[in-house]
Amino acid sequence: MKAIEQQMIQILNHNSTEELTKKRLERRERWNQIQVKTSLSQSESVPPTPIRTEPQTPSDMQMEFSENDKSMPTSPRLGESLLSPTQGESVPTSPGGKSPRTGESCVMSPGIGGSIPTSPGGKSFTDDTTDMFMVCKENEKERIIDIFDVNNEEIENEKADKAKEIANNHSLIVHTHPHQDQKEQKEDLDGNNGKSDDNLTNNNKDSSELDMFNERDAGHEDIFSGGELKIKKLVREAEPSDDSDGYYCFRIGEVLKTNYQIIGYHGKGMFSNVLKANDLSSTQENTEVAIKLIRNNDHMKRTGKKEVKILQRLSENDPEHRCNIIRLITHFEDRDHLCLVFEPMDLNLRQLLKKTGGSGFSIGAIRLYAFKLLKSLVHLKRNGIIHCDIKPDNILISQNRKIIKLADLGSAIDTTEEEIEPTPILVSRFYRSPEIILGYHYGFALDVFSFGCCLYEWATGKVMLRSAENNEHLRLILEIKGPLPKKILQHGVFRPMHYDDQGRFLERVEDPANNSNKEIVRINHIKKPNRSLLKELLAAYPSCSSSEKTQVSQLADLIDKCLELDPSKRIDPTQALNHPLFKT
């Protein structure tokens, strides 16, 4: 071990300073190109309407233009639609043949849900919009890990960290010790349980069990990111092993099936762990994929096979992949695990919220992401699928921050084949609708309620219904929406857990005079809402312009309609696509 560690340190001492300096220069050059590109576009643009000024940040914080664009739009402005051509659609033009500007109409083919919402000025808002708006709010900046200014102390720290990693994982790279103990090779590279403090599970535990991609679990991929060391194609000499919970104990560099080489780790969920891999058989420029390895037990395998079936149907009915559902490339079984291969994405929206400082997204970003996600919900409903776990963790985003995909259908219900049985723990609790808690008949509308909770979180950076258990969760809903309709109370099978025979809400709280966490039950007479969504959202945008203030008010109205207590009166995804929020 010591000899190998010394050998690795010698290699790093020789290469690290030179390569990190090279990286720094490349990043500076990239930044300079962005500045030139931004100044050129600003000099050519017409004077913008009075709107909130957004800070300039590196390019991965901006909405990049589509690769299909023939030329760069002449006047990118915050809030103005600049539409890129997509398959089956023509490029919108003004009567003079130029790019559409404010006040000029442009025609697009209708998307899912009917006609494309248009503003009085003739601008169209579609999921193909490629505005150069910022994801972050004013005075906020996305946290960029790869800064271009690297000092000597950082160089030394990186060398020391890499030497330590290499010493711990020396059997996985080119300089492999030929007689290494088999026992050492069986050690799990994960090094942690993939836990996080997001508190977003169906139970009362604090974990990130349902996160498909958890940034806290991505600690091994940086070893190989600089290209200093090449991964060796690892062939196991011993049988692969699982941990006590049925998760696969992977090795960086090993190959699944015959062509998927593991290069990193995305995270662990309740049903699986997700690996980063390269497709060795691919002829495409980008060979990266994400592989979801279902836990090795019969129940999880059945759940995984149901997810495959649902994803295949959704893909067959969306051949052009325009409905923003994560694309399943293939699936196979290897080493007693069902493996699902997906297209790669960069982050989930919870991670992006953290990277933007936790203060929420700009109103322009929310409008775009909401429109795309509503198209996903329309597609799910048309195919008889209830997602049952809509939350920021399960909404993935591309590196250019323009493409989002709804993922993790492991909890989904196929209404064409399954009977829906009442359960009070369906959906992650912070996004759980009242009909689930009370055991009232529920269906597609429960996804819309979760969607409304996501909208609030994107705007404020805060969870709207942060509760510890169902009774508290129901109280928080009543504080926003007021008393529940009588028909829900009459027919809810779990009503006695939260209401007495006279329809009064029974609030369960800790006994302040007892230190043993004993609960007491008291009647809470909630007769009207005592929280204002509009005030809370406006407080999240303190310096917004008059036009943005209008959009924030429209966002509050859409959230209110998504949180309707009676699921039969809750706004439908198709109706939501035509909401005024998407017309201004």
C-alpha cells in the first residue's frame, strides 16, 4: 500500500500543477468568450422594457440556444420569447422575414393540451422557448464548483486528496497491484449510506431515500474527471456481492452486461442505487448514461419491472420525446439485479435550488419549468398513469438548464391495470394531498397538488408544507385553504384519525408539561385561511418590476388552484397550460 501511494504521489506531483494551471487558463478563456458573446448580443438588442436586471454569470447558468438554431437570435432579453425550431415545426418569422420582436405575431404548431397560449402582443410561450433568462433571482448566483482561479493551497489539497483516494482504490486503476488481497477488492466504494437531511420520505425518518440523483453521494467521480488517470476495464475475480439491504456493491471501472463501464455514482434511493457509466458500444460523441440498479429482492424487482412497462408505454406514445419524461434507453438483468439505462441529466431541481443559494428561481425560469412539467402531467394522464411522487428531487435538469425531465416512476400507479387502494403514506409527505391523508377517493389530481407545492418551493426556496407527520401536514393545508368540504370528511376512511364525529379537527401536539414526547389532542377551530400565498410569494421577490409583480400574482393564483381541497374541482393540467401565467 505505501509503495503504491508513494508512486501515485510522484505522478501527481509531476502532473497536477501543470494540469490545474492548464484548466485555469481554459476556464479563463471560456469566461472571456462568454463575456464577448454577452456584450455582442446586448449591443445588437433593442432597448428592453423596464424589468428586473439579472446579474451576469457563467454560461452554465444561462439558457443556452438550441444546437438546431441556424443563427443566434438578434435580441435576447429577459422575458422575451425567442423560439428555436424543433422537429415538425417551422421557425416563426415576422412579416419581414426577421426574428419576431415584441408586438409581432408568430405561429407555432399546438402543443399538448391544445393551442399554444399567446400574449396580447402576439408572443408565444412554449416549452421550446430559449430565452437567455437567468435561473437565479436578482443578486443571487449559482454556486459554481469549478472556479477558474486556483491557488497553490488548493493545488496541494487536491493532490493530497487524490493521493489518498488512489491509495484506497488502487486496484481500480491502471497501476494495479497484481497480488492484492481479494478481501480488499470486495470493499464497497460508496463509503456512506447516501443519507441527506432533506426530510423527504414517506415516513418520519430524515433521509433522501427517494432521490434519484443525490449530490451528497457523488464523491468518487472527481478522481477521474481531470483525465490524469485512465480507468482500467475491471473484471471481477470473485462473485459480485450485495450489502445487507440488497444494494449492489459496485466497483469503479467494472463493466455491467458487456458494454456499460461504471465511472461514477449518482446516489441511492429507496428502490435502487444509480450509477454513472459509459456505453462502450456507442458510436455517439456523448456515451454517458445513468444506470439504475434495482435492489436485489423480489418486491423491488416487481416494482422495477412495472416501472419499465410504464416507461415503455409513455415512450411509445411520445416517439419524438417532447413530453419531458425521462427516456429509458434499455434494460437488462445482470448479477441478480434489474438494471435500467437512462439518458444522462445533470442535477435535480432540489440540487439546483441549493446551488442558487436556496432563495428560489427567477419568475422566468419558473414559467418555463412549470410549462414543461405540465406537459408531462398531461401525457401521464392521457396514458392512465399517476406519478405519485412529484417533487423537486424527481425533476431532472440538463447542464444548460433548459431541458427538464420527470423521473422516478417507481411509485407510479397504472390506473388501466391497478385498483387504487387507500393508503395514508402515498407520495412524499411534504407534497401529499389532503385526500390521501383522509383516505378519500383520489386519482390524477393528487399529482397536481404536488405540482403546486413544487411551484411554491421554486419561488421561495422553502418547503410550503414542512410537517413531521400527517396530522400536522393536514393542519398546514387548512391554514392555507380553510376547512375541508363536508363530502371529503363524510367519505374519508381515515377521517376518525383527524376529525371527531362533529367534523372538528383534532390537532395532535406534544404535551408541553411532559418530557416523554407524550401527545395531547385538542380541538382546533380553523374557520378560514390564516396564510396568504400572494404575500409570501411577493416577499420572495422584493425588488421585482411591475410586470414581474403581475406574473408573481398569477403564479400565486395558479398555486391556489392546484391546492384546491376538493380533487374534483382542482385545476386540470390541460387547463393549467392555458393559465394567464403563460400568456404574459
